Amino acid sequence: MKIAIIDSGIHPGHPHVGEIRGLGLLLGIEFVKNKSTREPFPKENNVAERIRQAAFDEDVLVYPTQGCVDGINGDHILLAPPFILSQPESAQIARALRSALQKVFPA
């Protein structure tokens, strides 16, 4: 399921995805302003919370965190779906994440 969520939702090649870490279904996804320098977004941009709200609008809960770089700046979200996650639920998470990234980082 982890691969399906990442491959069809948030891909490591996304210009603002710094790193994806985790084990099994427990995933942490870091968002950066500049992928090559790994510069974080300023706290004022509220990126993690904006992604949380956009995913919530599609009935998917993620856990936003900030301050992971220096105690102030840096954005992550945590995915922690139940271990009894079905394939349709996995697809719903992927769709919601893809949509959230499009809303927060319009092309």
C-alpha cells in the first residue's frame, strides 16, 4: 500500500517534496522551498497546515508539523492510516494528496 500512496499521490520527484521517510504505512513527507538546497519554507507560509486542510477537504486526515529544521521553519506531514487499510482507501489517500499538492503548489 505504501508504494501505491506514494506513486500515485506524492512522488519523490515533486519539486517541493524534500524527502519521504517511513516504514510500512507510517510515512513522513518533508516539503521544501528549494529542492536542490533543501531550503525550508518560512513558518509564515504555513505549508503543512495548508496541505492538511486541503486533504481534509477530501476526507483524508494528515498530521501537520512545523519547525523540523531549526525549531521554527520546516514543514512535514505524517500519514498514519490504519493497518487494515483497503485498496480503495489507499487510492483515496493518493487522490487527496495529489489534489492537496496541486492546491498548495499551483503550477
